[in-house]
Amino acid sequence: MKVILAKRAGFCFGVKRATQMAFEAAGKDQKTYTLGPIIHSPQVVNKLEEMGVKVLNNLDSMETGTIIIRSHGVASGEISEAVHKKLDIVDATCPFVKKAQEHVKSLSESGYGVVVVGDADHPEVQGIVSYGGDKVFVVGSGEEVKKLPKMNKIGVVAQTTQSFENLKNVVSECLLRGGEIRVFNTICDATAVRQEEAKELADQVDCMLVVGGYNSANTRRLAEVCAELQPRTHHIETASEINAEWFVGVERVGVTAGASTPKWIIDEVMDKIEELNKSN
């Protein structure tokens, strides 16, 4: 059985940067917290907790110490609160997410109704929306745009992990609802390239494993695009979830991983598959 690992599996630039900043901050001799999970990887969050860095859902109970802003970013009001409390702030917001926040702020200030393409329940999107004014709308598809009010000026930005196809569909619908449309393609290149690579790999193998947190939007999307081409696609979080029966009659296995998946977890998955391969 041949096992093929995608070239771009694992940490993207923003996640790698955020985790490095978090682990460096963990070495300081003072109380250190992250505002929300630093990335969508329970294993990384657990490692940080072992080093004394705990997760806070809000700043209500924090008066002193270091607060680390997660890679997905946080609401603008939370940043203001941290500044007001004079906390030491380590801003690990992904630069691509920060750019989306800036675009929403600028568009709102210029009188545009803003459409954010993404998952309304995702922390990245909730943070992005907070930088706009009263006329900010989150849509998950072009179909949802039809429910929006007519607007003279529409600005469009996207959650960084959205597919380009979905962004295009939303923009097409916006063109039917507004006189002036301004679009910022805030999709991370790493996400788009990773998805295309995963598609190519899924089309060449008999079984596909997608490794990453179940709460990771980009990992779930990778699993979806792979499953469209290879029904024998399995989304797992760790090597312990691998089932030997998945590989019965399989000659080629593809492995990819979400942008929040650390290398050590990918290595454990590869070792487990190799172990099963030798035992057959």
C-alpha cells in the first residue's frame, strides 16, 4: 500500500506564527492567557495549558498579566477592553484576518453595506463583523444574498477559509442587488492552494485521510472537497481514530491536514498507517 502525504499538509503561515508567539509568551514569568483557543487544535491548546497558558472566554476576571489574541482574531471591543485594563497584549491575529477586519472597517466608514462571506458562528467571522457598523451582513452562500435588503453601495469580504467559488457566487448575487459593488478577495492563498492539492490527491487514491480538529473550518472544508471525489474519505483528529478496516483492498492512501494541524500529529498518523501496512 502506497501512502502519499500532501505537500502542504499542516500549519499555514498564520497558524505557525500564532503558535510560535504563544509558546514564546508561555515562557514569561507572569500569568498568561489566550482569549479563546489560540488555534483550532485541541492538542496544541492542551500543550499550552500544560505550560500554564489557559484559555479565557472573556476578560471579565482578568486584571493583570499577558493576554494572547488568537489567530482567528477577536472582536474590536475585546481589544479595547484589554487596552483599557493595561494588559500586556500579544496580538497573534493572522495578518490575512487582520486585513479582512481593516477592509470591513474602511467600507463601513465609507458608507457601504458590508457583506461578509462565511460562517456566522465562526469566531473569525464574528471578530471581522465587529469592525463594521450597523449594516454588516453575514451570508454563507449566494442564495442567502437574496434575503438581504437592496443597497446602493455593497462591499464584500470573505472569511479567509472560504472557497473562491462561493465568493464568486455571492458577488454575482450582490451585482443584482446593488448599484456599486466593491470586492476584496480576502481568501488566504494557502487555503485555496491546499484545497486544490487535496482535490488532485483525492482523485488519485483509493482512500483519503484528512487530519485536523473537528472544530476547524478549513479542515472540515478539506474533508468535504475530498469526499466529493473520493467517498472513502475519513476526517480524523488523531492517529488513535484510524480503523484498519478502512484500508482493506486499498492500494493508494492519500493524507492531508488542515492549517491548524501540528506536524507531530501528522507524523503520528503516518507512523500508524505504516504500522498497519507492515502488519498486513
